[in-house]
Amino acid sequence: MKNKFLKGLKVNKEILSQAQKEGSSREFFFKLVELLSEGKLKRREIKELNHRELIVEIVKENHLEEFFFPSRAKSFYNALRKAFKLKEQKEIESLWEKKLKDWRSQFEHLIKVAANRYLVKVEDEEKLRELYLKGWLLPSDLVMEFKEKEERFYSEEFLRERLELRLSLPPFKRREKILKDILRAFRENCLELAIYALFPQTEGVIWDLFVRENTLEADVEELIRKRNRKFVTIQYTTKLLLREVFKEEELPPFLNWLPFVNYREGLLNRHAIGHGVAVNFGTKENFLKLFLFLDFLGEISGYVIESKR
């Protein structure tokens, strides 16, 4: 179909975006044609055109053939609008796959380097695994000397010294007041509150380290919004990190999802505690397990930050 005001039917992103604001598919078509004519064709002139022929030409010009299904749509107008949407979704998916591949490659490299540096400092990997199976994820310098019941590991002085080791790291520096308040709650024997506060801080450190400061992640997050899907970066990161260090596929019990009906009071479990199912979990041992996991993340953070420089 030829029209002196429609010299080209190639729809760019700006035209498509403006046309998509229209409520109905028919109005979308009218707006599209008006914009393609650079405003020279008004509604009365557009009504006089052969809409079916024009839609077919728009489909061909914009390579929409594989997305255009008139028999499945309410109308030709509806089929055209859906075709543009399906093409956009395919382009986003393709870009997503590429970005995700690049992100994972960079992401996994950072974790592998940090895990290797950690393991080099551990003198006895058998002891490391033994502690892991009991729920203890420790910084490398404590692996050999750690004893679950030894009183000094539960002292405020020891905990404060460990925290001071990490406060120069950006993910910890941002949380300095919260982390010091957590130790204050420990001193006051408000162990439940201290544990409540520690769980999100462990996740926050991971987020800062691998997501907030990762420029490639910004691209991934933008695509996540366009795809309208959830991307659990913290869980993925934690699993990958623990797999590299401890050779385990599953998260340890205190971090893993647990059906509420299976929860038994006294257990340290993020899911049950976060949802208020757990009540009697405020023990010094539970606090120390979580605090030393944060300390472990501090060591990993240092290695990751160094490798980015």
C-alpha cells in the first residue's frame, strides 16, 4: 500500500513507546500510523486507508512475521500490538541470556578467587568440614583453635575484637552502628533481638559485596524489571560460595528454608525466626554461630575487595 505521507513503516522504540500508551489495540494502530506519517495523517485520513493491508506491510517492514498471529487474536489490530510485544520480549530474553552469562562468569570468578584464598589459609580441611556439618562456618584463623564450648569465644571482648577486624571493609563500615548495637544487645542478654538483627546483616554484606558494588549487576537488575521476574542474588551467592569453600550443594540448616511444621524450638533457622514461628532460639551458641558466619563473610569480603582492585 502506497501513501505519500507513509514513506517508511519502520517503527523505532520512541514511536512504539508512544503508541503503546493508547488503551485499545485499535487506538494503538491509529497512533502508530499517525506517528509514522510524522503527524501528517490524522484520524479521518487514516480511517480511509485499508487497515489490513497496512498492518501486513508494517509486519513485514518490522520483521514481525514470526510473532504475528491474526487467527489467535481478537482482531488484526490486536495481533499487530501483540506481535510488537512478543518481539520485544524475545529481544529482552536474548539480551538477558547474554548479560546473565557475563554476570555469572564475573561473579563466579570473584567467588572462586576468594574461596581459594580462604582454603589456602585453612590447615585442616577435614576439621573445616567437621565444623561445617555441625553448623559452624568460621573464618580461617579460627578453624584450628575453635572449641564449641570454650568460654572465651562467648565473651564480649572476643566478639568486639572480631568485629573490629572487619569494620574497615565497606560492607561492614556501612553497618557499623547496627553491628555495635547487636553486640550491645548480646551484652544485655537480649539474644533473640541480637539474632534477629544479625540475619539480615549477613545478607546485607553479601548484597553490598557482590551486587551493590557490581556495575554489571545494574544491567542485570534493569533486565529483571523488564522481564518481571525475581532474581534471588543473595541465595544464589551464598550457595555458590559455600559450594566453593565447603563442597556442599545445600545451605547449612540455619540458612536453609524449612517447612514450619518441621521446626523444633531451639533450632537456629532463618526462615522460622524471620517469620516469627521460632520463639525459644535465643541461646549464646546460636548467636555465636551466626556471628562467626558474619565474621567468615568478612574474611571473604576482604579477598573479593582486593581482587577487584
